[in-house]
Amino acid sequence: MDERELIKRAQAGETEAIEELLGLYERLVYNLVHRYFGDRADAADTAQEAMIRIYQRVADFRGQSSFKTWLYRVVTNVCLDALRRRKTDCLSLDETDEDGRPLWQLPSGTDDPEAAMEQSELRGLLTRLLATLAEDHRVIIVLRDIEGLPYEEIAVILGCTLGTVKSRLARAREALRRKFLACPGNTGWVERRMQA
């Protein structure tokens, strides 16, 4: 059965169709939530909450975007609600998804142990800095730079214009860059990278 038929049947209240539809996206939901929280326990709890919300709101899907885009929006809203409630948020860039793939791996052009150590330290620092960004900045970086979603899809997910997405992303990246440069020792790292 194709996805459109599953959605139709799920919207009609067929439990089997809803469960099958949720099964198709279960891993995507978990991995997306995990990117917001980093902690597996928080991710599991919030992913469960997101799946319940999708289950409850599948009838609200109108087909104005792809189902996956609609799902991203629902999951992002659940994550934002959870972040607001918890006020203790951390995204671990060293964490891996269920398949053991890095959630966000900076490119590595060398097998040099010193470079690998430097990269690991950088990931840890970026994890801590990302957690200190304003909520709207963190969300836009997760959706674009970590999830790799296109600008148009992010605009739909966040319910804003394409221009807003681009300007918010530019401000978020600049805020992250300023925080990075403000950390002791990072100016030297940047200078070494520029000389390489």
C-alpha cells in the first residue's frame, strides 16, 4: 500500500493504517528528536510524545506539503515545547543514531591522530555552544546544518517565509561563530585553519 493510501486510511481512523504509517517514520522521528536533545532518555521520551501527537493529529494533515514535511513540523513543535518545559537542553554532536552513524560529523580530511583529537574537541565545544544558542537559532541550525533540509522545507516546518529562514540561519550561524571565537584558544584554531 502506498503512503497516500495509508494516510487516507489513517485519517479515517483505521488503527492498522495509523500504526503502519507511524512505523514508516519511527526512526526518522527518533533521530530528529535525538538531534535536539542528545540524551537518549530525553530523546526516547520526546519521540514517544511526538508519535502520540502525530497519531492524534494525522487528520489535520491537508496535503499542502509532503507528509514528511508536515511530520517534521509536528516533531519540531513537540521538541520546542519540551525544550521550553525542561530548560536543560543539550545536543551532543558526539552521539550516534540507532545505526551507529554520527549525528553530526565534521568533515575529516586526514587520519592524523592530532587532527582527529582536535576535531573531537571541536565537536564537544560546538555541542556545548549550540546548547547555549537561543531556541530559534538552535532549531534553524539543527534543521539546516545537521538535518540538511532545504530552505523551502524549513520555511514550511517553521511556518515562516523563505527570507526569514535565510536571515535567521545567517544570524544563528553568526551567533555560533561569535560564541566560538569568544572561547579561549579558539582564535588560534581559526588562524591555523585559515593558513592550512
